[in-house]
Amino acid sequence: MFYNYDKNNINEYNECDARGACSIAPKISSLQEVIIIFLKQISYYALMLNKFEEDISIISENIIASLSSLVCTTDYTDEELLGLVSKEYALLIKTKRQYLSYCKKNNLECKELKNDILIEPQMTLSSIIAQGEKHFLKKLNKMTVQEKNIYEILLSVLKSLSTNIMRLKDDKIIFNEAELAVVNGLNMLNTAKLSKKKVKSKLKELSKMNDTVVLKRFDALQNNYGKINETIVSHSTREGKAILVSGGSLSDLNKLLEASKSEKIDIYTHGDLLIAHAFDLFKSYENLKGHYGKCNEKCILDFATFPGAILLTSNSSQSLEYVYRGRIFTTEKYKPKGVEMIVNNNFKPLIVSAKSAKGFAKGQTREDELICFDPEKLDSKLTEISEKFTSKEIEKLIILGISNYTRQQEQYFDTLLRLIPQRTFVLSFSYGKSSENVLKINIVKNLPMAYSILSTLFAKIPINSDRISYFLTKCDSTSIAKMISLRETGAKNVYLSQCSPNIINPSVLSTLKNMYGIKTTSTPENDAKLI
């Protein structure tokens, strides 16, 4: 079996649109709408209870977890989908009854929300979907195009914030203020007419909260897993049984390494978990052998060619195919069909599966990769950049964000970096190679690290300088929140790379441009002139 594909054609496999891995099945999309209706109403009753100083921590925790799960494109059976929807409906009924009971007990006038969707014990999935679609069409008919887009923008930011809250929780930090901000934001979606002014104010609050959560995650990562440093990571494999760990949870990876350290099984990271190799704690595990594959996310080929068991960690986003079902496990709260759930951190079934798989018949040598940074050297370099920027030895500064590494983007930025003026400096988390006027930091798409580095830089130079251009190169649920955050903190020139329509709707993007003055990349030649 080849490992894994020609490195010169790596980006050919990164664009998940090619085989539909980015798309959401209509059935799942409709059920997501139903779940959002329930979550909005749960949020309303939870806030009413919160005003009465009732404990809503369990309710808000469920709301955050459910909203975060909607970010992932998953592959549920009808039975599992029905279970998900029924669970949210049950929580809605329970929260509503708790509110009404409190009002009755204390002689208070209660305000109930109208139940647009009713679920009964014998109801089928198709009948629930039909109700959801009916409600959705009714909502659309009452809203203008701008109102629909504002609704989607607010929902996107709430999903992004919820996902980061869940990841922070995975790092053992509970942030109640952020959870309450999400509940308040969801409740706003219950409003019949969304005021552009009020929504914009709420988006400013939520995007700022999102920044706070991500920065808290950076501190939590170091507290949990030790210092970070510049590290060389092996992409080679060796003969033997193996487990591939994909997703974004360092906590799950750590638990598996502990559970399997006495076994003759090699552990390989995948995707965003490449960053684990930069932390002191993970360097202490002898069974952590390296990193497998070059795809960033939703990569069918990596999973299909790995000859061992696979663990999808929590807060991951993957689309799966039947060819590798039966050897995939997950710690996710909701599992896709054909995937076995890890319960109570019991990794024995995963280990047994790895032992029964064929494993690597022989190892293959691949080029190592340098990741992360030396904190002291980086701080010195950022100081140097800020001094040169202040003295105008650096006339313009370009910041390239983390990326999905599509072929189109790679070609665009290769050309752009060749065209920039001599006295322009580039701080890149994605494209280019370090040179006299380019500092590339390979942080493996780790958002907390990017936020921390930029926070350090902007403590030295003003973020609102018109001499700085920001390029958001990763198209995903975090893009909209980051765009809004940059503009609300004064960033003048914010560019978004061309994104697939099924990730950011063109109509929504048009509204974003009008509301926040976001620019989209055109051609390297035109954008180099603008810079």
C-alpha cells in the first residue's frame, strides 16, 4: 500500500468538495434546522430561569454541546438522528415545565413561546423533517434576504464560539460567562424581526468573547501539556501494529497514549494533532512514533490507506465512507453510523481492533517536518518586526492566517509573495518560506497559538494601522467570527480568500462585505497593487 500519495500533488486531495465530503446530506440539514428551533426555545426558558437565579449550568452545557455538534458534517443512521432530535425536544419540554412551575409557584405571569414543532412517541423521522421544512419555509417567506443573511451570520458565530468553548472544556476549563453569552445569542434568534443594529452589537460582543476563549485555550494547553518548542516531527512509518488518532483533542490523545503505553502498538497523529509533538508531555511517550498523512481534514485517502485502527477524537469534523467502517472509533458525544463509541475512556476495543488489523508490513521513510517555534527567539523576532514597522523600515505588513491548503490558494499566495514590494514584510502561518522579508511559523493550524502570537505583536504595534493587511485563508466555521473580530478591533484591510459556496454562502458573504467592509481576494497582481 502506498503511503500516501505523491507529495507534489498533495493539494489535489485536500479539497473535500471533490468527492462531496464537505456537503451536508439534505436529511441531516433539515434535522439540524429542527434542532436549532429547539435550542432557541430552550435558550429562552433557560434565560428566564436564570433571571430567577435558578441553576441553568446543565442546560447551558447541553446547548453548547449540541450547537457545537452542528459544526461537524456527520453520517448518522435514521435511528441515531431520531434519538438526537428527541433528546433536544425532551430537554425543551423539561426546561419549559421548570419555568412554568416556578411562575405558578410564585404567582408570576408567564410568557410561553409557541411550539412550532411537536414530537410524539410514534412519530417517524420523515414526519419530523416535514415539520422542520414547513417551519423553515415559513420563516424564509417572512424574512428579507438581508434578514436571512444576518440570521445565518449570527448563527455561524454562535457555532464557532460553542466549538471553542467545548475545546476549552476539553482542556479542563469551564467558562460560564462565555456559555451564557451563547445562550443569550441563541435567544436573540427567537425575535421575529432581527434588527441589523442590535445584531451587529451582539456580533461584536460574541466575536470578542470568542477571542477571549481562544486565548484562554492557549494558556490551558501549556498548563496541561507543558512547554512548547520548535520540534522536528517524523512522517515515516515502521513495521508493526498501529493506531491513527485524528481530530483536535489533545486530551483524548493523552488518554490513549497512557492506556496503550504497555502495548506493542505504535501511535500516529493525524491532521491538527500534529501540534501535539511540540509539547513536552507528548515527547515523553515512547509509543508516539510520528504523524501520518498530509491531508488537513475530511481526508478520505489517509483513512482508507491506514492499515490499523482509527480514533476520531472529540470536537473533530470528518465525513466517513463504508470502506473503513468497522475499525473506526470515536470519543465524540454523538457518533456517526458504523463507528464504535469509546465509553468512559475505555480504549480496550480500539486496542483489540489495532491488534487484529494487519498493521504496517514494512516501514516507509518520509521527509521530517519542522513545527512550532522557540518562544524566546520568536519574541525577539516580533520585537524586531515591530521596531522596523514603527521606524517605517518595514512600510507594509502582511499577515497570512492558517489555511486549508487548497491548490488554488497555494498558487495564489506563491504568486502574491513574489509580487510584493521590497519593503513589505510577511508574517505567515501558512504559505511561503522564511526569508529576509517573510517569517513563516508552522503552527499546524493551531488557532490558540496564532492568537497568542498576534496578541504579542499587537501589544507592540497598532492593530488598526492602515499599513497592515490581513488575509484569512482558512474557510470554515471560524472565518466569519474572526473577520468580525478584526474589523471590530479596528483592522483596516481584511481579505478573505475565495471560499466554496457550500461553506460560506455568496449571499451571506455579500452581506458581510456590506456590514463590515470585508474584501475578497481577486488576482495576485491586483491585490499586490492594492497592498
